[in-house]
Amino acid sequence: MTFRSKEADHGECGARTVRQQIIARLGERAMGARELSQALGISEKEVYRHLVHVSRSLKTAGRKLVIRPFGCRSCGYRFRERKRFSPAGRCPRCRSSHLERPVYAIC
Ligand SMILES: [Zn+2]
């Protein structure tokens, strides 16, 4: 009667899914979409798509994918409590498109 305590990764040649890689990377440190896209070799658009699913699976695991507050470079407006993972297009206060890029983290 032996029970493997370690997760066996046979069957997929050791390759982890993109979502698992995102969770592993964000578990180490907060990263932006551009960094993630370069680290994983996928487009930023794909990163945003995956983040939605990553967020859901983390929720069921009792954890949370958070968007670090980011601001407008022109007027200093802060985007807080943003729910969407894609970057904001314009500042709601001054209409500037010079916005900081959001960074994602797992907590
Ligand atoms: Zn602004």
C-alpha cells in the first residue's frame, strides 16, 4: 500500500499548463501582464484571458488574485477595486490615457 504524496507529473511530459505557470509565477512575486506574457511566451491578450480563469480556480482554493492599485500618470487618480484584469483605457477623471500598468498578485 503505497501512496504518492508528491504530485506525479507523468502524462504531460512534465509540462505545466499556462494557468498553473501563471499561479506559480504570481505566487513568487507580483507581475504585470507584459512580464507574464514574456515569461510564458504568450500574448498579453492571452494573459488577460487566462487571468480570468486563474482567478476563478484560486477562489475555489480559498485564495485570491488581486490587482494592485495603479494610477493615472497625468492627474494621479488611483484605480482601486478594479474587477477587470485588462488595463483601463482612460482615466475617468482627466481622460488621459497615460496610465500605469496594473500588476497582479496572489494573496
Ligand atoms: Zn487622470
